[in-house]
Amino acid sequence: MENVKKLSLEEVADRVAIRDLIDAYAYCADTRDAEGQMALFTEDTLFRVFMNERQTEPSQIVYSRKELAPIFDSLTTYVSTMHFNGQSKIILSGDTAIGATYCFAHHLTIDGDDKKLMVAAIRYNDDFIKINNTWFFKKRDLKVAWIETKPLNS
């Protein structure tokens, strides 16, 4: 295939490490490990939420790692969550990288006999940085493409 780029071992290692970072974010969300999730970001991170991907202005902005706690802690309002990361596009440039990742985030709520499943289709646009041989999120834009909420009958 002509469009397949040959990668050095370092580039392969960086891509695997970045994908591990992306997946660790989802794992920490689903296991309610807010501190672990926060540790994936630089101290001076920029985290922006766009509840509609077409918005030009974010619904929420966070300017530091420590300010992420209430966002990540808010997942405790759900009985269970499952984040499924799909494809990622990563562009490396030395100790920095940019990327986009697709995700379906499932959120279960139960109120008495009322069970609801909310599924959010999310695109993450990320800036990554490698510090002391470890990759971190420098900037993360969470863009919601759509949300579906439905009763759960099981």
C-alpha cells in the first residue's frame, strides 16, 4: 500500500503510549478513578466541553488539572458507565502530537423501577505532550455529536 508510512520504533512506541493514554482516560472514567483520570493531564491543561459539536464556544472550560475533579466526580451520578473508544488519528511531531478519537459513552441511571440509558457520541480533539518520557493530555476538547436517551427494559 502506497499510503502506509513506515514508522520508526520510537514512533510506534509513542503511538502505543498515546493510545494507552486515551484508553486510560475511559478506564478511569468507568472505574470512577477521578484522581487517576486527572493524573493523565498536565498541570496547566486546557479541557473544554462542547455539548453540541457545532458550537464555536465551549459549554464548559477548565484551565488546570486540579479543576478537573468536579467534572470527573460527576460521573458518580450514574449507576454505571461504559466508554467505548473507536478509531483515533494521531499526528506525531517530536515530543508533541495532535489527535482525534471517537467514543460512544454509555450512562445508566436507575430511579426506582425507571431505568434509562443515555448514549453520547463524542469526538475528542487532543493536544498531547511527552514529559520525562510520559505522554499527557495538554488540551482536550470533548465534542458531543449527539445524545440518545431511552428506557432500559432489562
